[in-house]
Amino acid sequence: MLIKHVPEDFIVEEIPLREWDDDGPFVVFKLTKISLDTQQAIDILSKRFHIPDNDIKYSGTKDKHAYTTQYISIPNRTGVSKIRLNEDNLKLEHVGYNDAPLSLGTLKGNRFILTVRELEDKELYALKSKMSKTKSQIKLDSNITIPNYFDEQRFSSNNYNIGLSIMKRGYKKAVEYMCESNSIYADTVTIYLAAHPNDYVGALQRIPKKTLMIFIHSVQSFIFNEVLSRILLENAVKKNIKHYIIPYSAGNFVFYEKSADYEYISEAFSGSSEFSLELVGFNTPNMNHQIKYLMTELGLTQRDFIIRALPEASVEGAIRECFIKIQNLDVRIMDDRVILEFELPKASYATIVVKMLFNSTE
């Protein structure tokens, strides 16, 4: 199976929570980019139009190896609304105004058009078998439930190992992992250490706050994924539910063969119909017992999310839904590829949908 053969094979479009205003203190732009990650695009705009990086806000990051459309906001100063850009891989279009800077809360979800190529027979069979099993369901509401895992993008370039090392105060090890993964900041820390031998905290302080946060968020994400997969596996074994396991760089994903089977795990959530888990942070009030157990396995405590040497990397807790619905799913099977169109809630991964559709127990 091959995805992202070309950027146009992975098309993402943000779905705003509401329509934009006709006037307001923040100017909203539609940003279309190809083969750039969100921060790279922001850096280009900041330098090109002399706008401070921190003044450019957005609702979520988008993949680099993709054709993506998202929205950004900039404070409504003189001339800002007249900014335009139309280049091959980066376009900027003024679309309206908002009464506050954009944030994750201003995003409803994302619409995807994915082209999947070079499918093996077993992968195509898995897809066809799922579609036949869920055909009536799709016809009725075109919603399928899947686990809301974080996918590989969250853990790439040793993010998890760097984050875990920072939380355990292994700053030298964190720098080594960063250099080992050829991070774009490897040269930054190497040059600093040449002038300041053994000052690994100082080297890490040269890394932008957003990047440091990504490292710690990857640890949060691993804990969420691992606990959810353990809950699903334990439940599947206990109730003899058909399931399959897909390895990834940090662990294993567990999926149920039938979407409806995810509804029967309420006892794992203390009988609640609200299936959510904590993204652990220094201020998380109550943690699922399995999260506590896993953190003990990892040698972590909640206080490790407070990083005094790098306070900007300290992270608060949050709640994440364990399951999401794939909405408005459309599948087109062609001779040399499969085209998928669907929508997901914000902060959910389209590649998890791909993993679910093209694998099975059979």
C-alpha cells in the first residue's frame, strides 16, 4: 500500500466551526500549501510580510507531504487585509474576520480526499469485506466508529524518545536522540555544544517552544494510545470479539472487526457512556487506573510534566475522546488505486482510517 505518492494524493481541507464575520479585530485568511508543514508556511509568511510569528494563529497543524487548505488569523492592523500570495506551493487568500485569534476551538473538523495506490490483494480484500459488511450502515448514516488513536506523525523523528528523556531529566540523552534522528535542530544543538560543552539544557533551550511541546505531547499521546489499545485488547479477549493488531513505531493499535463492538466496553470506563481518557499533564485531577499503572511502568509521575529546567515545555492535561465517527465516507475502487473521501473531527488522523479500512482479521 502506498499513500502520499504525490502531495495531491493526500488532500486536506479544514471545516470551520462557523462562517467568518464581515469585520472584526482579526483578519482570517485561507492558506493553501503543498509540501510544506504548517510552521514552515507560517515562517515564510512572517518573513515575507514582516509579521511577528506569534501574531499568526491557526486551528491545527497540517501534514507536510500533502495538499492542504487551512485558515490562519492575523491582528487587523493597517494593510493586513490586503495581503495576498499566489505561488506554486503557497497561496494566501483573505476570506473574512473573526472576533478572536484562531485556535483549536474554532475548528469543526477536516475533510479528506486520499488516493491509495499499490494495494496488495489482501488489503483490497479487507476493504471490500468491510464495505460489504457495513453497506447498509453506510447507506443509512455513513458513519463508522473507530478508535481515536494518534498516528505515526505524532511520534516521528524520535519525538517520543526525546520527550521521555526530557521528562526524566536525561537532557544529554534527549540531545543525542535529536541528533540521531537528523532533526532540523540537530545543527543548532551541535553548534551550541561546541561552544558550551556539556550544557545540554542550554542546547535544548535553543529549540523553539512549539517544538519542545511536540516532544512532550508525544509522550502524552503514547500513554493515551497504549492505554486505549490495552483496554480494547482486554475487552476483546474477555468477550471473544474479533479484532486485529497493527504495530506502529511506539506500540500496537488494536481494532475491532465490527464497528458496533466498540459500544460494549462501558465497564472499562466505570460504566460511563462517555468514552474518553486523560491526556496527562501536571494539572490532571483524576487519572484512569490503567494510565496510573502505565506511568509507573514508564518510571513517570504526574510531576514529571513540570519541567523546571525547560518551563516552556511543561504541559497541562486535557481530555480526548476514545472513539470518533468517520463521516460522509465515500469509497471508489479503481483499476490502479482506491480513492477515499470522508470527514473527521478536529485533531483526528486520516491515516488511522486507512489502517482500519485496509486491514482485517481474515
